Amino acid sequence: MNKKRILITGSNGLLGQKLVELLIQKPGIQLIATARGDNRLPFVEGYEYYPLDITEAAQVREVLELTRPDVVIHTAAMTNVDQCESEKEACWAQNVKAVEYLVEACREQDTFLLHLSTDFIFDGAEGPYDEEAEANPLSFYGWSKYAAEKVLINSGAFAAPIRWAIARTVLVYGIAHDMSRSNIILWVKKSLEEAKNINVVTDQWRTPTLAEDLAVGCYLIAEKEAEGVFNISGKDLLTPYEMAIMTADYFGLDQSLIAEADSTTFTQPAKRPARTGFILDKPRKTLGYEPHSFREGIEILAGQIGG
């Protein structure tokens, strides 16, 4: 049996790491990991690695010609929402132009392209959302990710269409190998252990997504080469304040240090949608996707940090 060749972009990132960990365990998959610069994963067995700058069209074409993947899972992106607001050109190059290059290369190789997108394509007026909901981004980051979706959706307008899927997700949290990224659970735990008072917003709602769950959702799409848009997120609609209280409760920390705040008290360059979150009927039915609860997610992270 021929193994399915899957190439991941952004393999040094949080989702990229979780995908590599998951896919090297699958006997039917031959894995190709790519990221900008050196491979920063702490293990090298079970996959090939190629450096790839997704903003360079020639490199994208070259690596795909060399590796000939059946599926590309495109996780690389500029995701710092405020940075995207101030560095629009870099954001557009990484989040939109790169997708154009991947579409071209995938067309040449007849490769299935799975692209990661975000709840920030919505304005947060009517969440939680299903896959058919109308997009209306509030930030430049949101616009860049919406534009990237359109590149895929319209890939057949002037040339042969490619086979594609979009996995939209929400507030991804998890533990990266190099601990380079914090998340709400780690931040709350550390702050309360240091007896710091923290202000956490009560007027934003999300369905926070465990990185391992997102990796499984991507695998299910890639395995079936299931076309179209899929919501791949957590299942609990929570405010950051509720997430903080649940974290304090799990670790037995002092909840009185957590104060309620509303988002107007924080000055951030980019506007955030108030109420997003996803309805998961479609991925449950068509993919068999079933994410962990947020409390189970805290437990999984606690196990990974030995807490």
C-alpha cells in the first residue's frame, strides 16, 4: 500500500508540533515537515524536514516538486493580531500571498490543500457560528485570513480548480516544546501562584481549542481529503473570566485574585470580535470529530507541565 504523503507548513509552531507528533504515529502516512529556518522539533525520527519560507513563490514550488505530497496542511501564518495591524505588508505576504503560491504549486501537483483559518473573520455580533455564516472581519488579521479563504474558494475562477478544505479554529491553547507561547491557562496559573491580581474580561466569548484536538481535526480532514469548510474548535462557549476561574479551581488557587473586567479597559491596536465560538455539528457528523471539554484540556496541560 502506498503511504499518503502529507506536508505540513509551520512545523515549528504549536499546531505544527502537535501535527508532527500525531502523524508520525500513523503507519499509513509519510510525513514531510517544513518551516522557516532550522527544524526546532526535539525529535527527528519518522519524518523528513525541509526549510521553507512560504513567502517565496520559487521555494514553495521547489519544495512541493521535490516532495510531491498528496496533502498539504498549511498551518504557517502571522497570527499576532496586533502585530498584523501595524505590519500590514508582512501580514499580507504571510497570510495571503503565501496561500496564492501554495494554490499554484498544489494545482501543478494535484495536491489537496488544507488551510487553517480563524473565528476572527467574523464580527462577533451573532456567535457562535456555523460554516455558512457571513464573514465580516474587524481587524487586518481577520481580513487577511478571510482573503486567504477567498483565494481557495475562487481557485477555479481562471484556472483548473484545486481540491481544498478550510479548517477554522478559535483561541488555540497548548504546550509547545520550547514553551515559547503562553496561553490563558499557564498565565492564570503563574499569576495566581505568584499571588498577583489579574483582570480578565467577561464580555468576550470563545470556544477555546486544545491544540491536540485541532491536530486531530486536521488529520481527519487530510485522511478523508474532505473538501469544504469545517469548524474545528473546542465545544465549550466561555468567557476568558470563566476560563480563568476554571483554571484556578483545577489547580486549587486563590480565585479572589481574579477580577472581572470588560474589554474597553484594555487598549489593543486591533479590534476583537465580542462573541464568536463555533457550532460543531458538521465536523461531528462528517468527520467524527469530538473535542475535549475545557476542563479536560486543563487536565491534559497539567499533565504535560507536571502540575
